[in-house]
Amino acid sequence: MAVRLILSVVVGLALSLSPAAYAMKQLELKSHSHIAAIDIPLSGKEKAWLAAQPTLTVGTWLPERTPIVYDGDEKSYQGINADYLALMAHSLGLKVIIRQYDTEQQALTALADRQVDTLLTQVAHRDALAPGWINPRRCLKPGRRWSPR
């Protein structure tokens, strides 16, 4: 019994101190804008692609800049970016998940590992991206999942 307790404590401490345990937190998308949905003309193929991809996972990292993101609380994502994301989600029928990372490198790693679909904050060092990552045609091509290559 004592061995089990000690093992549980050691594993718990190891997990709580690992970078993966605190490197990301999921935030609630919170918009203060009350704009009606806009009509976004989509082809049948684009509508089918959106139906198959009903969730958009967006990565961002600290520090954020006002008014792009407001520091209202640590549980929600607010500001101009949040307003645009909420409008897009409402207009296209998407669910948006925000994952905030401590550093830009963690967010880039999450993008490379496909833990997020896109990054919302400007990348400081574009040369850190693999070729094709900043090509919008490659990122947003309907009919297939996003791929950096």
C-alpha cells in the first residue's frame, strides 16, 4: 500500500512538472461583438469540406497584444481576433477551439504535430516555417486536410 502511494505521488509530480502539462491551455472564445452572420458564398465542394471539418483549432501564444487580444481573464480569448473568429464561426457553422501556448516555438510545434489547424498570431521568424506553411492556397485547399507540404 505504501509503495503504491509513493509511486502515485512520484508519477503525479513528474506529470505536473513536465512541459506538456503546462505548455498549453484551452481558452473559451468570447466575443463582445453582436454582428449578424454574413453570407459567405461557397461552392458545393467547399460546403462539403466544411461539413467534414466542423471544428477549427486555432493556436496562439503569449504574450498577446492589445487590442488583438484583451486580458480579461485567464480562461477566455477576447479582442479583435476573437470577434473575427466568432463571426467566422457563426457565419460558417464552425466550432472554434483556442489553444494558447506559452511560447511561439510551442505553438509552431503544435502546428507541425497537427494539434492545431492554424496559428492566429503573427510568426516572428517566417524562416522557422517549413516551405509552404505560409502559402494560403496550400493551407486552405478544399477537399483535404491542411498539410504543410
